[in-house]
Amino acid sequence: MNRDQTLSTALDLILAHQWQRAHELVQDLEDPIGCRIHGLVHRIEGDLSNARYWYNKAGATLDPARSVEAEVGDIRKAVEHTG
């Protein structure tokens, strides 16, 4: 699976409530989008401290009030833009 497929699959898994599998896909990625997805998984799990670390590493801002679906949509656009 190439990078974009990995990122897209992780986003699909998040929407399917399979956060652990999504986490496994992105945990070793160091690029900003991978880090942002990693942070989103921790946010969903309620681990805001760890989520904040990954969002910062991605150069993104953690907004706990924002819907997961909206964030996934934005991240998906970023994947398409870089692909």
C-alpha cells in the first residue's frame, strides 16, 4: 500500500469506528498528514494530551469541539492535494 492509500484507509477506518486499526497504520508515519491522523485517533480515544503532541507535530491545531467527520473531510482533501 502506498502512502496515500495508507492515509485514506486510516481515514476510512476512523469513520468505521476502527480506531485501533487506524492507529496501527499511522503510528510510524512522520509526515504532517500522518501525524494529524495519529493525533485525531488519540483525540477520539479521549487522550487529549497525546493528541495535542501529534497535532503540534503536524503543525495543526487541536479543536476538540470540531466533529470527527469534518476533520476527516479536511484531512482527506489534504491527502488528495498532496497526491
